[in-house]
Amino acid sequence: MLRVRPVHYTSRPERWEELLIALGLVKTVDQGPWREFDAGSGRLALHTAAAGQDVDGTTALGVEVGDLAEFARRTGLAAEESGKTTAELITAAHGESCRITSTDGFSFLADKAAHGANCADADPALAVVGVWFSADPGAAAMTLQDIGARFRPVPDADETADFTAKNGGVLMVRPASGGPRSGLGFEYDGDPGTLRARLTAAGFEVSETEEAFGRTLHVANPDAATPDAAEGTHPAAHVPPTLWISQRPN
């Protein structure tokens, strides 16, 4: 199995939970600083971070698998041909995991899924999107193929690449200068107007743009909220002002 499950670090977990529920995700795990939310396709974990920590407002790309040893073996076999990927079983702070590393220097973790199918109450039209920004998008795309993600053709003939995971979620590669890094977004396979109304009713500021292949909603990022002068908290420079939800391409 393969499911997209990024981990987002935030000092504003309550506001994030409100946003995710308004988007149509359902909370399935609540263990202190760790919460998990199921979308119709894919899963997102929230990890509480202290305000001002370097990780506050960042997202770590991640996936879930059924059997770590088998996943590492299969990835290793695929990597023998591509030469772009290494898969190493490790003991991380949270337990056994598999570290995937690409030749662009980027690495992310594959963890054993704690629970199986996505919650049936989640909005079936919403998908979690993990984004990999890289100066070597070809290597990044090959690594995603090596782990078993399925290439999804898009009309653009540029260096972007989209993939889907068998058990839910979307992985995107986007060319970018500087060091490799990860990001977070969502896709909606339905009328964005319906989702916009739901977000607005929940008290979130939403704008909309018309892209080449559909409409994209931009909702205010909880991590970029107005600074709290009393607490001396300010959003870090790396925190984007909005999160995007794009209309799923046909």
C-alpha cells in the first residue's frame, strides 16, 4: 500500500483543526501533540510546535505503507534501475520507519500506517497534496516512481510531474531554485464554489483564481495569522499567507 500523509508542524493546532474540518477532513487520531485527519483521498498529520521554532509553519513530506521491510525491498529493486533513490530502514524518534533519499539531497519518511482505510465520513472530493520542490525535478520524479507512486499525465509539457498514491493522496514535483523542500496543498474534485461557501461559513477568508486547467481557491493560512503583540508572536518568513485548493484536472 502507499498513502500520502504529510506532517504539518504548527503552533496553532486548534485553528488548523477548524480549517481541516471545514475542508471536509475528519479527525481520526488525537494523541496530545499528534493529530491525524483523513480526507477522501490521503491523510494529514498535525504536530504541535512551539511558536518561534524553526519547524513552526512547515510541512514534512511523508507517506504511509503497509509493511516497512517489503516497501524498502521493492523500492530498492526499483532504484537499482533508476539509480536515483535509496531506501533505508531506521529507528526514528516516533518508532520504526524507512528513510527515502533522492539524488537531489531531499529525504522523507515512509511510516507504517497506524490504521487502514480512510474515514468514510470525509469529503470524498478532497485530496491531500504533498509537494516536492526541487532544482532537479527529474530525479525527484524518478524517486516517486521508485516508491510506487503512479504518474498522472498533465497537459503541461514542462518539468512539473504529478503522481497519485494507490491508497490515496497526490504527490507533485515542482521545479524550484535553492535547496529541495516540501509543501502542502489540496485538490478538489468538484465545484470549488461549494467548498468556498463552506470555508466562508466557517469564518475563513477565501479568494479564487482561474488557472490554465481549472479554478484554485486560496484560503488564509492559520500559521500566517495577524501577529499577537501581547505574546510577541509573528509568522516566520517561510510561512505562505494562503493555502491553495486546486480543482482536480480532468
